[in-house]
Amino acid sequence: MKSLALATFSFYSSCLWLIFASSLSTLCFSNHNSDKADKVHCVATERLALIQFKNNLVDNADHLSSWSGEDCCSWYGVVCNNITHHVQELRLRGSVDGYCHEVDDSDYEPKQQMLGGIITPSLIKLEQLRYLDLSCNDFGFIPIPAFIGSLQNLRYLNISKSQFQGEIPHQLGNLSSLLVLDVHENDISSENLKWIENLKQLQYLNMGGINLTGASDWLQAINSLPSLHELHFSSCRLTKIPSYPTRVSFTSLIVLDLSYNSFYGFLPGWVFNLPKLITLDLTACFINGLDLRSQGGFNSTPSLRTLRISRNAFANSSSFLNGLSNLNNLRFLDVSFCDIHDPILVKLQKLSLIVHLDLSHNNIVEEIPKSFSSLCN
């Protein structure tokens, strides 16, 4: 009987030990999995979407070599929300030392830094994506993917200098939350800009170098963007700068760049109704005069700090020259190649903050005033 009790005790002891060991093993395995779960901060469907995106790219510099493993939030160029772990940013700018470089087929090193290939619609699965930068890459003159217009949460879109070609897809007008849109220096065009009118929150728009020959409605479209701070329409092949409306709604504008468009007309009055304007670039616009309905002219823009009006005949008009002395905040003035032959130097003596002054290639015949010695900047 004693041996039976001893055997029974031994059996139960063994069972208890096995249960304890099994529980300990399960606990350790559970803790191991818990630690692993804590380290993996990536939504599985978004990870798969990024892999599909990568598989269709050409990555000669092997920038995306880190795109492996479970945690896509730790991959190169991928930024996730710290709480939800959804992918919010893709920063895949193809540049050397942070700068875009003009390259041709002989520039091997810069081209090696660029992504190429095809941009797949798998990015649609990144439903919380707010920031997309694919600038300074070489996508071999493919069209801008229309599906980008389905990324409803985008705030920032930069696909500039990336060798896109064709018509800008009107679907980009669906990005109603967009704050920044930069598509400059691609071989693309837009027959009209009506698609922009829905981008009510847009603050920065750069379409420099884009063919807008057919977009006669450009000012009407821009006038629907009340939050706009910067407008860059340099070298867009525009031939008309509309006079109407005489007052515009984008009065928060700080930078207006219409350079290298051949207008051959009058500078309309609405330009002088931008009270916060700091930078105005009309280089090589060949504007002949100021609209007589523009009361005050440059007298109405005292906040200007940078004024570039090289190769414009209106710079020789008395209305412009007389208004110069009121631009007390001006730091940068370029009136080169403007055929100026009227006295101008005496009108510049009040520009005490001026840092850069270009009067070259004019017909100025004046004695330099002694007051110029006060332009110590």
C-alpha cells in the first residue's frame, strides 16, 4: 500500500511538473511572440503593396535594398504613423546630395541614383498616404499614373523632374486635401486647368516648364484657389496674361513667377492687388506697359523684396520708375535689358535694404549720386 501511494504521488508529481513545464514553455513562446509583435510596426496589406511597387521599379543604386523583412516602417524612404503604423509618407527622391541634377546619357553617376520602371497601382492600398515624393527620377517618359488621383489623403505630391510625358491626368483634381503640387520640368501638358479648381486647400503650385499653350483658362482656374501662397508658371508657353478679373481671390499669394512667357501686352492691375506679395518674377515676359486701370502700380506693393523684370519694356515707363522709391523693403532688383534711358539712379537711393542690383544692358547716362554710398548692403 505504501509503495502504491508512493507511486501515485510520483505520478502526480510528474504530471504537475509536465503541466508546469508546458505552461512555462507556452508563456515563454507567448512572450517571444509578444516581443516580436511589439517590434513589427507594419500593416501587412501595405507591406505587400510596397513589395509589388518595388518589384516593378528599376533601382540601379539599390536604394530599396532595405525593403525586406516584416517591418516596412523601417524601410528606406517609408514613414509610418507611430500609433496606427499605417504608411503615411514615401520619400523616394532620386538625387545626389539632396539636389536634382540635369543629366544626359553621359552622366552615369547621377542617373545611377534615379529610380525608373513602372509605377504600379498597388500604391492605392496605402490609404493613409499623405506625402509622396518621386521627384528627380527617370521614369522613361511614361504618362503620369491616373490612379494617383485616388490617393485621397495626399497633402504633398512632388513628381517634378522625373521624365514623365503626356497629358496631366485630370484625376489629380480629386486630391482635394492637397497642399503642395509640384510637377515642374516634365515633358507634359494640360489643355485646360479646370481640374485644379477643386484643390481649394492648395498652397504651393509649381508647373514650371509644362506646356500650357491651350490653357487659356489658367487665371480663372488659379482664381479658385484662395489659400495659394506660391505660384510658379515659368516657361509654360503662355501668350496671354488676362486683365480680368481686376481683383483676384488668391490674395495670400507671396510668390508669383510668370517668367519666360511671351505676353507682349500690358501688366494687368490684379498683380498690384496682392498685398502680401514678396517675390515677383516677370523675367523675359516682354511686357510693354502697365495697365492704365492699375491704380498705384508698384506703389501698391510695398512688401516686395524680390523684383525680377529683366527684358520688359515697361521698366522704362515713368509710372514704374516713379514707384521704385516706394519699394522700401526691396532686397533684389533686376531690370537688365529693359532699354532704360530715363534717369533711374536717383530713384534708387531710398532702397536702403537693397542687396543685389542689376542695371546692366540699358542706356543709362547718369552720374552716380553720392547718396549711393548709403546703400551699404
